Amino acid sequence: MNDSQKFLDKVEGKNIDFLIGSGASSDYISTLSIGEKGNKHSIEDLLTAYNSQKMAQAFLKFLFFDSSVKNGLVSTTHIPEEAMDTLNSYKELIENMLTLSRHNGFERPKRTNIFTTNYDTFFEAAFDDISLEHPLAFFNDGSRGFFTREVSYENYYFNVTHSGSIDTFRREIPSINLYKLHGSLSWSKKVLKDDQTIITSSLENELLTKIKEESDTILKILNQGNRIEITDENVIDQYLSNIERNEELKDELGIFENDYSKLLIVSPTKRKFQETVFQKQYYQLLREFENELQKDNTVLICFGFSFKDEHILDLLKRSISNPSLQIFIIPYSKSDIEYINSVLKGYTDVTFLRSPDANEPGCFSVLNNFLEGVYDIENN
């Protein structure tokens, strides 16, 4: 076996989990931050800095929605041309996951788990495309049903087999589980006839459509419908000054913030939940993530994740005590390596996967090149 297979030797036949963050979709969906690369302030940093200012909170949530949320509900039948490269990268990743699963022997399930903090539906769109090409593969996003697709943590835990048309054999087929740790733009709350509340999944999210319209109205008042560019806190303060003098704008922001809080997504604020049913789902999915990391011979591959989510970071730190756990991280830049090393200080079983080209950032192509054996640990 040639040297390019060494990374694959470490992961093939193992319990493989992926942790995917917003960096995976960043070529299409921007992340709201200010400052120079390597010294940026995230949306959570900004919300914390303006914590005592109610109108500033509403304005920052509007900026976050406009830049990082509203365009995330994509599908194979409704996807802009500028999103196609991102979708194709997701599809290539899933193809690589299926290849790895097929290499598992009979003693281990042919299952891959994806834990993602992304609200967007790129994974679902990629599943939809690939399922046409791979009928003997099972994609599970935690939903079940036909006209009403209920989302629940109870909809996992399946090993899927294929037995042929006359039941003459039985073989397990590769399956991929998608755990959306921070919720999804396709999720909505539904109250049943017995007053039971459930989460449903659909590309038709009436609440999201309403919030988009409110966002567009605010943008027209604020900046004549043009995208707002935030370069530093002085720009934020200037907009806040203008908002304070405009009662119509203040009212629109209040309406927007109220509706935005009803989306079934984990907002980058300390007060993460308004819906109890979503809170239950969130903590159960986190528990599933922790349980996976505690299993023997587990590999966790992290991509596009900032390591700034306190809950997930705490779970990672606790799980690193598992002696058989291997963690591989694709950092975007050298500054990311420095930051991750600082927050995981004392936890040494972490390997950074970097391109042999020092000038190539840790983008999707780097991840897929490692999974395809093009890049290897020896090159780092």
C-alpha cells in the first residue's frame, strides 16, 4: 500500500463521526464577523459586547439573519447557481463517506454519523441527489412520515439491510445519520389535535418566509435594500444611532426579533431557547454526540468548526479521555491551530490535517483529498 493510504489506514473500519461547522458552507453563506482574519469578532462576541442594549441586540440578530441564515434553505430544485460549488463539495464528501462505510467488515455497522451545527440544508440537498445514484444507501436526518415528517431523536438507531427480491440473502447497506445539533431552517413547530407539540421538517417554512419579508423591509429602510457591510464597531454604532431616531425602524426590528426567536435554531446568544420542544431535542442530540465519542475505536473528523461553542467544546474535552478516540481536525489557517491548541490545552490526542501546500487554506477540497487518499498525514 502506498504512503497516500496511511491516513485511510487510521480511519477505515472504525466508528467514524464527523463534526461539521459553518465553515463548510462559507463559500455561499457568509459568517457575520468583523476585524481582520485571525483576529475577528464573531456574532456571539458582538452580541455579548452589546448585551445591555436591547435595540443593538435586535439589529445584530437582523445582520446575522441577513448574512448567515436567510439563504440557507436550499434544495436540488431550488438552488442558486452560486451555491452549486458548495453543493458539489457536500456531495463529494458524502460519496467519500459511503466509500469508507463499505470498507467496514461484518463486525461493525456500515454507519457514518454527521454532527453539524449548520442550519442550512446542503446535506439534505446532497442526500437527495446522491440517493438517486446510490439506491443501496440509507440517509437518515432524524425525520419520519410522509405528508407530516416528524423530527425526533428517537428516529435514529437503525441498521438497514437489503435482502433481495426473494429474500435469499441479507446484507447491511451503508447508512449516514445526520444530527443537526443547532436545529434547521427546515424545522417548524406543529401542534397536533391532542395538543401535543412536535417538530416537523419541510422545505416550506412559512415562518422563515415571513421573517425574510421583514428582513427585506428593514434593509430597504436602513440601506435602500443594499447589503450592509460591517467593518468595525464604529459602523455598528453609526447604524444604531440612526435606528434610535427612526420609530418605524425600531418597530420593524421589534417585530423581526420576535419572529426570529421562534425559528427552531440555536441562536448565538446566551438565551438559546424559546421553544421547550426544541430544547429537549437539542440536549438529546448533544447526548448522542457524547455517547458516540465514548465508543471504542472511534474517529472524529472536524471540519469548518470554530471550537467556540461551549457545550460542544466541553463534550469534546470530556470525551478525549477515551483512550481509543482519535480526533482529526482540518484547520482553516495557522491561527486556527493556535486557537484550537489553546482551548484543548492538555489534550494531546489531536491531529491536524493540512494541505502539503502551505498556502492552501483548510477548505472543502483539503478534507475530500484526505478522504480520497490524495493527501496524507506524512505531508503535514
